[in-house]
Amino acid sequence: MALIAITAAKGSPGVTTTALAYTMTWTSPVILAECDPAGGSVLAGFLRGQLSADRGLVPLAVAELRSERLAVDFWRHLVDFDPPNQQRLLLPGISDPTQAGSLEPIWGRLAGYFVSLEQRHHFDVFADCGRLAVPHPPSPIMQAADLVLVVVRPNLPSIAATAAAIRSLRISQAEHGAVDSVGLAVVGTGPYSPADITKHLKAPVVVELPHDDRSGRALTEGGAVRHSWPLLRRTTESELRLRGLIARRRMPRSLANQEVARGR
């Protein structure tokens, strides 16, 4: 495992809720990085504004651009979800969308650092990248990701918007020599089945997540989170699938073909 970017085409299909749910249930040390150019919401929402806002992407970007201190300062800008365990950490995002342009010069450096965390510190990273069609998107992070998990709802407006967004994302990946790493997280129920969505979007449905008001409210507004709740239970159950998909994508093509032939 290394870097999973979570994004969506438009609207509010649950990118941050999905990213937080995986962060809360992931079995290895993990960092949730708020890379949404529209602004992060975890400090004010799930953490209920109880922590000072002097940590995060903006001061980290300033330090990096002034004196290349990303590797030195990175860890002091993180917030521990469950102190003092240091197993589930948050890199807070921007609080004002007008700050997004100031991050553009460091997205590439940050992407490289996220990828290095797997080997150097044994941390995986979930990057909440927000919506795809925004100014100053964190494109280098999505290009570097082992998996870009695109959140979609099983209805026509969401599928249509996602189709256009995935086309643009794949063009960007190809232009930068990145492999097609798109997978789908389908949230809730609707008139279209996972098979329908896969066929239309030409991307695999990696996980189906339930519409779970109780989990969504706790992850958005703060409060106790129970792993027995439907959303948290599903992210727990799907971890092995995400890990397996990434492992297969990292295989040399010949080995991957052998795995397929064996029916794995």
C-alpha cells in the first residue's frame, strides 16, 4: 500500500466521509491528507474545532517554498486522531479556497513525499482531493496515486458527471506517464447496478458503500464512531480488496496475467 486519492466529479457524494471512514478503520498506520482545493473540513467538523489551526498544508507549503523544509517539518503539522497513539493522523487542509493557488507549486513535491512514506515510515496515505473540476486541483497527487477512488452515486446525474471527469483524469494521467489507476466507490442505492456503472464508466467498482446517516453525521459533525455501523463495517470489509487491487497493479504485467489465469 502507499497512496490512495479519493475524489468525485461534482456535488456532495461523500468524498470526505469516505476518506474519514477508511482512516478510522484502516489496519496499518495511516495519514489522511486534506488536499481539497475547496477547503478542508475535518478540523471544524469531525474534530469540532477543538484544536488550533496553526498546523496543516498552508504553513507547510510556506516552509517548503522558502527553505525546502517539507521532510523536516511534515510531522509537526499532523494532528493525532487518537492521541498519543500516532497511528491515525491528519494533515489539515486549507480553510479558505482562495489559498488554493498558493499550494500549486508544492503538489508535486507533496505527492513524492506521500509515496515515500510507505518505505520510510510504514504509513499509508489517503488524500481527500475533493471535486475534480476545480481551480488548482492536486493533479500530481492523483497521478502518483496507486489508486484513485472516484466516489459516485448510482443515479444518472452523478454517473454522467463522473464519465466526463474520468475522461479528463485519464488524459491527465496519460500525459504524465501515469498508469490508469481509477476505481469506483458507489455510495447508496439507485436505479443503476454496479455492472451498469462499470460498463458506462469503463472503470471497476471497487467498493459499494451504504448510505448511513448515523456514520455520516458523526464523521461530519463529530462524536463517537462505532465500527459496527454499516459504513465503517463496509470500509473494514473492503480493505483487503483495495490492498489486493493495488498489489496487482504493481505487478509486472506478465505476473499479473499469470494471477488472472490461475483465477485469483
